[in-house]
Amino acid sequence: MRDAIEKLRLERRLAILLLLAWLALAAVARVVGFAVISRDAEPFPAARVEVAE
Amino acid sequence: MNWRRSVPGDAEFLLVALAALWPWEAYGFLLFIPGLHVTLIGFAAFGVIALWAYALVARWRLQLPFELAWPTLALLALIWAAAALGKLHSPFLATGCVLLFVAAARFGRAEGLVERALWTSCLSGGAVAGATLWALISGMLPVAPWVRLGVPGVDARELAGSGLGFVLCLAMAIHFAFSGVASRTKRVAAAISGALILAALVGVVANGLGRSFGYIPPRYFSLDGLSLATLLSALWIFARVAAKAEVQRRESPRPIYVLFLAMAGLAAFGLAWLPAAPRLSHGLLMGLVCAGVVPGKRRAAEVSRRPGAEIAAVGLVAGLSILNLAHVFPANERHPWNYESAARRDFPAARYRALEQRMDVFERRWPNETRTHYWRAKAALARGLPHRAAREFARALRSGDDNRTLFPSPSDPETNDFVTRLRDCCSAAPEPKRLFAFERALVARGNTDSALAVLEHQTTADAASSRTRFDATPLADAAAFLLGDMALSERLAAWPAPKVLALLENWGATVTPAPQSFPAEAAPFVVVAQLLPDQVELFAGAANGSRSTQTWERPERDYGATAWNGGGWTLAPAEYGETPRIELRIAADTDGRCVAELRIAPDGALDFRRVATPIGPTPDTPAILVLLP
């Protein structure tokens, strides 16, 4: 019983750590993503469209 | 129904089937079930959730650890609260994800079921990768996920979803190939599958990165309170399942726990960067991982006792794929050939340029398609271009030949509605007489008598021209050409000549006496030029019986347009030497340069020559020149 409670506590601590780590990663991704990857949202280029036949 | 013998076995079979189907989400349009308006993936997920609901009602046990049960219930409540406040667009999909997680976590707790499901996903991912590689190499439209609805680029969300799916399948392939848990045959199969997945992943990403659109980094930190609470609830469940995997790994270092952690880490990393929309597969995989890490006794799996059902499932998948490749159902919105559903979205949003470019793609692939012209006609009418609308409407009503088309021609109610709107548009114009779009649409629909009656009622010859006498045949031919049916020429030629002339004058014709050097027997002489986004149409007719029509394709289409009465393009006689000429000039387009010229040979033969290619916006009205004797 005590082992089970200890395991649940360990799980909870790990889950909190993982959640915080992910939030930190998302914050970095937010800044870097906008700076590096962000592109024009226009799906149709100005030139004539091409399609695979 | 005997609960113990039937429901868990059915649910396990459906879970393994879902594990085989989820890597095909990018090709979900192939698994569309007509009539039910869902894909086979959605249908199987619904089946698992229904069995879970039945089990819940029958036994009143959630069979989910408390530390996961309460955030799950909270997440469901938050999803529907956000949906009620209009902050969540797809509450049913989100609910389906959550319920599939719960159902997979419950039914996945059979001995060896999770490993079997992940092995199936690994092989299925390899098959998807093979199909994708083939699509990349052959360039076939129906199986390339990044060519969607004629859009020549990659929707960043689609790319992210497909990429994440490939990455997860690759992790599974590496696990089965190198962890030593599988037989030699399985290891080889997993290695081949992994190589295919890696190649497809590189191919898709390399092809997609330069052509992706709509990428917006996830805005997790600018969400409102309710949406943020929903996100955190989902993340908490995710983190808790990952933490369980880590605790289990510390207790007994089995390779499957490493796979679970790798999958969780890859998904978490991907979702932090990429704008992936929720998918049923997210709920399924998290449920399977949860089933694999929740401690406790496992019951014996029953799924292997259903060989007949497996054959039936493979047959169903093959049958649906063939059906959806052979026929495009309008409700199958994700089908890359379903321009109808795309147009239904583009049209109300006034994305006419996108609509026209999309139709270009489909008309190049299916030249006999007529319904694309119906949508072009509607777009032109909405932009206030009645002549172009009537022209496209006529194309939409042309009888298709025996070759296959994707969608049928417009129905009678649709054509009636269009003609009514066109009539209203013409009536509301500042100079309704100048427009013959409504009459042209009537002719296209076969109401020739009505069209001629309307024209006859509108046209009155003035007294001055009534005194002159000339042959009306070339003028009638020109009017018939403009109305889109040369068979009308005979009936128009039966009108008094001044009335036919007045008709062309109403339509903006420039009427001028033929110059001295012009062959006397050729007058009256008519030249007509119509400029369309994709074509230039020319007509010339002389009193001596010479006729010439030409249609030139415009290599660069331009969907811009000047106003309905936009001028700037003219037909005018040029220096009369030995060979009389008439030049077509488009001032707004080629800086007044001559675009085309008509030469009249000494024997009366007419010869159109292309001088320059018209580019730029297209005027909606034709240019008409009449040279009278």
C-alpha cells in the first residue's frame, strides 16, 4: 500500500516536471517558430499553378 | 449478449483494426463511407466507443485509474463549455479523441494486445510510406497528401499531422527491429518498414517545406482562460501517462516502456512546434500507451479468434478505396478531387481568384468537366462580369462526351437560379441594352425564341440608318457569334438590316463608313473580338461571303477584370495599302500596342494574325467594328 502511494507521488512529481518542461519548450517554439518558420499564409502563388498529372 | 465472450473481443478486434487504419489518416478520403458521411477510421472509433459505453452501462465501472479519471471528466466538461462559448470548432472530434483514449485504455488491457496493435501500426505505417513514396515518384494526384483540393502546396497542419504520424511509426519500427522482443522475420519486416517510413518522411518534409502555407506557430500562450484550462487538462493527462511509463520503466526495464516514452517525447516535441489539429489517432495511441503502463492483472486477449473478420475488414478497406477512387462523393470533403466542396467554401468567402485557379487545375486534368464552368460563371456574376458569366454558363451547359467527369452538369434548379440572377444583374446595370449576357444564357439553355423576342423588343432602328440599304448577313453572323450559336444567323438575317445594325450598336459596336481603299464588295464588314481569361475569340465577316473565326489560348491566364463597360480596347482600320488591315489594340494591357490584326487579301480571304499575347486584366465587353458601304 505504502509502495503504491509512493509510486503515485513519484508519478505526480514527474508529471509536473514534464508539464513544466513542455511549457518551456512551447515558449521557445513560440518565439523561434515565428522568427524562423513563419511564412505567408497565401495558398495560391501569384504564378500559374502547377499540378502533377 | 454474453458480455464476457463478446464485447471485449469485438473491442480488441476494433482496436487492432484502428491501429492498422490510423496511419492512413492522410488518405482518409479513400476510406470514406458513402451515406454515413464518415471515414472507416471514424466508424471504427465510433464502434470502440459504443462498446465502451455498453460496457460502462452494463458494469458501471470506468476501469480508469482515479488520477486519470478526474482530469478526463474535467477535460470533457471543459471541451463542451468551450464549444458552448464558441471557442472550440470541433467539439465532437475532441470528445471522440477523449472517449477513444478512455476506451483504448480499458480494452487495451489484454495480454499482448498493445504490442500487437503497435506492431500492426508499424506495418501499416510502412505501407503508407510505400504509397507516399510511390506518389512522390509518380506524381499521382490521388495519393499525394500534400496536393489537396487542387491547392498546389502543403497545408502546414496536414504536413505536421502526416510528419508526426510517420515519426511515431518510425519509433515503433526501430523498437521492433532492434529491441530483441520480436522474431527474426518480424525484425526484418520492421527494418524494411522503418526504412520506407524514413524515406517517405524525408521526401514529404523536403517536398513540403518549400511549399507549405498557413504555418502559424501554436498560440498556446495567448489562449483565453477556458481554452488554456482545456489545454492544460489534456496536457496533464498526457504528462501523467508519460510519468506512469517512466515509473514502470524504472521498476522493470522492458523495451516497450522505452518505446512509450519515446512516443510521448516525440509527440510532445512535435506538438510544441507544429500546428497539428486533434486527430482520433492521438486519443487511440495515448489510450494504448495508458493500457500498457497501468499496472494490474491482464486478461487473455480474444482478438486472435477472428480470422473471418480480418478478411472481411481487408475486403472492406479495398472496396472503399476502389469506390472512392472511381467516384467522388460530394460529401467526401477531404477528397483531393472534390472541387465542389472547395468551391462551396470559396464562393461565400469571395475567394474568386482561388476558385478560378482551382478550377484551372481540374480542367487541365479533366478537360470535359463542365461543372467547373458553372462555378466560374457564378464567380464572374458575383464579381459583376455578366458577359464572362454567360460565356462560362454556356460552357457549363455544353453536352459532355462519353468521357468520365467528376461531377454532373448543373441541375435545372441551379441553371434557373443562375439565369434569374443574371437577368437581375443585367437589369440593374447602368445601360442594360449594352448587355447581351442574359440573352446569351437563354440561348445556351435552349430558349432561343425567348432570347430573340427579348432582343427584338429592345432594339429599334433609328430613322437615319433605316434609309440606307445594305446586306445584313455579316452583321447577323456577328450577332449570332456573340450569342454563342451560329445557327441563329439565319433568323437574325431575316430582320430588317437597320435593326440588326442597331442591335450591334446597342452592344457597343463602332459603326463607321468603309474607307475609300477598302474593297467595295466586302462592305458591310464586321469584326468582333472577345477577350477571356483563357482565350481570345475573333470573328470577321464580309458581305462577299468571306467568314473567319479564330480562337487563341492565352498562355498566362489572368482573372482580373475591368468593369463591365470597361473600354481601353479597340478595333480600328489601319493604313490601307495593297492589303487592308484591321488592328486590335488593348490600351490598358499592352500600352496600346497592336495585339492582333486581320488582313483582307485581294481575293477577299480573311486572315487573322497574332501579333502579341494579351496579358493582364480582361474587359468584360467585346469589341465590335462595323464598316458600312
